[in-house]
Amino acid sequence: MRHPILTFLLLLCTVGVPSCRGGRSQNDVIVAGSTSIQPFADKWAEVFMEKRPNLGVSVQGGGSSAGIQACKSGACQIGMSSRELKADEKDLREIVIARDGLAIIVHPSNPVRGATLSQVKQIFSGDLTNWKYLGGPDKEITVVTREEGSGTRGAFQELVMGKTRIFRGAITEDSNGTVREIVANDPHSIGFISLGLVNEQVRALALDGVEGSEASIRAGRYRLVRPFLFLTKGEPTGAARAFIDFVLSEEGQALVKKEGLIPVK
Amino acid sequence: MNRLERKDRLVRLALLVVAFSAVSILAVITVFMFEQGTPIIFKYGVKSFLAGSDWYPSEKSFGLWPMIVGSVYVTFGAMVIGVPFGLACAIVLTEFASKSVRRIIKPVVELLAGIPSVVYGFMGVVILVPFIRETFGGPGLSVLAASIILGIMILPTIISISVDSLQALPPAYREGSVALGATKWQTVRMVLLPAARSGIIASIILGMGRAIGETMATIMIAGNAISVPRSLLAPVRTLTSNIALEMSYATGEHRQALFATGVILFIIIMALNTVANVTSARRRKAKG
């Protein structure tokens, strides 16, 4: 009686072990990493495979850090990162495929039109807690941030906060969409999202007097910009090379622009 | 051994394997979670893990205190709202309601249990949160909002188990009490509630388990701030929200710390279930 049960338990345990992938052909390329880049990479892959039906591109998420790791270990040919590489990750080849602005957003009814970067930093560190210090109504500021590990939060931390922590009392949401939704509903809130996702429900603040737009980013005047990176280990070859070339081509970059990102060319 | 006996044994064996598969899944989950979660607790120290108030995984500081307090606050708030309503509903259903009223209310309560939690969360975000923000101030996403929604969500648990334990009481209790001249309310208050006490306590504890474990609705309406809330109107993060919010990007120690959060939650829920089992076992024993 005992043995069949044991066998069953063992079987159950082995089911959980992921099966290993066999050898890959030169014609397939795996792209993995940042979930901020993933939707765009999906679009590129779709169009690319229509044009080059003999090549396959599979896009996976996992986050910037996971993408960097996977690229280093060779688990994917192209890694995606929506943050700058750290010093110990610099051995990978970086290709900037697009840039994304970060917008500081408030409710459309908020009379405050702009702020300095240091004011934004003070708001998110919890030192500046009332809109009246920015020329707004005498209301407490509701600060909305992203969760730990998010690439957008990582970029905001690096570009605005530096070494200062985002204060603990900030409301935390797990996507650009929910941050926008909350800011759109709360007249006294402030948050940050990707510039391409700003719509009529919210208003982006001018930072140090500069509105976030493609022109101001290209001119280098708007400072909250993060690169979207493709990473390869050494010189890309075969299908990976072809895919990267396509992404950087006029057609690939036009797709970027349509989706609200800033093309690199 | 003849053919029939062999067949009988085979069926018994097959049923046993199926029955044990459920138990073994629990075993696999438990082992996996403890294996993944406990090393980091001991690496940084149990005390700093449980009592630390800084949760900044990117800076290697893992303090779960705000989340533990958050779970306790929200659950307690849900009890304050859910228990009186649930108990009142159970009493009405068993003692005061006519058959036709019962026939309407009972299925409605059961339907309440079938509504997915994301729907509760959505209602909270769309109706309750703006209401709280406009009436009481603050961001609206708060301990209060989470308590109210969770209080509603645990109603079916509390009602159905309390109804069962009230109905299980021998009719002689009611008859004897009425024969002594007690009114209906006196009967409920002095005879039935004390007699069904252990069942009612079990229903409350199971409701607590549901409230602590709820994730989707809490993420949507509690605001998920990592600080210990200073008022009912402040945002709060629970243990379950912490795992669900951050798991998608977590790697390395951050990921282990989320498993550790799961371990803490597991221990809390196990403790609650044990208490519930002990009280209901006592009830069965008392009944003989």
C-alpha cells in the first residue's frame, strides 16, 4: 500500500521541474526583460515576423534585472532594460532603441502648473506635504508611487530622488495605469508615469519650467528621460542582428513614435 | 483472493491516491515556502524582520512590521463591521424571520459569497473610496475603506456558520425558555446565544481568516503605503498585498523576502485555523 503513494508523491514533485529547452536554431531569437519595453517589443516582433516569415522572435517579460541576467547567462540573445546599466553590468553591449520621458502628473483641476525638480523630490520624500507651498490650495498632497522593483520607479528614483528614499506613507500601485487612474480621481494627488501614457484625465507638470514633449526631450531640456535598451553579449548575429536592425530602421522607429515614445533617430 | 475482492482493493487504492493528492499539494506548498522564505529571515534576524519598519528591498532592508500591523488593523476593522451585521442577520434568519423572508435572504447571502473579490474591490474604488475622500478627507484609499469592504466580504462566512450552529440547538432549549415566560429576545440573548457560543466564535475566526487572506480587493482599496497608519483614513498595506504587488519584478533576496512574508502569513492563518478547530471540537464534545 505504501509504495504507490510514495511513487505518486515523487511523480507530483517531478512535474514541477521545468523541462529544459532543446537546442535553438539560428533563426529564432529570444528577447526578454523590462515589462515597460515588452509591449513595444511585441509590436516590433509581430511586424518583423510578417516581413521575415522564416525568422522567429519570442518576447518575454520578467523585468529589467531579469533581462540583464538572462542576457549575461545566454538564456536569451537580446535583453531589454528600461534603466541604465550598473557598473558591474557594463560588460554587455548596449543599444538604445528608444527613449521614454517620465511625467509628473496631477489632477486636471489642480491650479499648480509646474514645479522644480527639487520640489518634486521633497514631495516624494515626504518633506513637502501641502499644495499651498507650490501656490495651490491649502490641501494635503496625496503621493502615489510605484512598487519596489518596478523599472519606472527605478528610473524615477535615479533621476529625481538620488539617494533619498521615497517616504513610506506614499500610496503604492503596481502599474502605470492604476497610478494614472488614482491621480485622475483624487484632486490633490501627484504621481509619475511614462510620458507616452499621459492623457486628458491627468495633467503633466512642467519641470523647472520645461514641458515634457518630444521637442524638449530631443533638445535635452526635459531632464526626466530614461533610455530603453537592447542588450547583447558581444556582437549580435543572425536573427538577433536582423531584428535589431529592423527596430532601428525607419519603419521600426515610426512604430515607436506612434506609441508615444521618443525615437532615437 | 477472488476478482471482486481485487477490484475492491483497486478502487480503494485509487481513492486513497486521489485523497492524498490534495494533502500532498499542501505539503509541497508548505515545504517550498518555508524552504524559500526562512533562510532570509534568519540571515537578517527574526527581530529586524518582524519589528523593522523599513521596507526598501532595493536597499536590503526588509521590515514587515507595517504590513503585520496593517493586516491586523484591516482585519480588526472588518470584524467590527462584519460581526454585528452577520450575527444579527443569523439571529433574524433562525429566530424571527418568517419562512418566506428566509427563502429570499438565505440565497442572497449565499450569492454574496460567490461574488469575485475583484468585483468588491472595483465597487470599493468606484463608490466607497470617492465617498470617503469627499466626506472625511484624506486620499480615500484607507484602512476604513478596506475594513468596510472586507467586513461585507466576510458576512456570508459568519452568517452561514452561525445559522448552522443556532439551528443545531435542541428545540427543547427554546421551548423550555418560552415555557418559563421568557420573551423571544430574552430567549435569544440568555439561552440560544450562550448555547451556540462556540459555533459563533468559530464562524468569527473563519471570517477573520478570510479577511486576512484577501488580496485583490485590499490591493485595490487600501492604498498599499508601507507605513503604520496613524488614522482610519491613512493608506495601509497588508501582508498579502505586499506579496502580490511586488512579486512580478522581484528577484534574489527581494523574492525570498516575499516568500518570508508568505511564511509569516501562513503561520498567522494556521494559528487562526487551529483556534477555530479547537473551539468547534469543544462544541461537538459538549454536545456529546
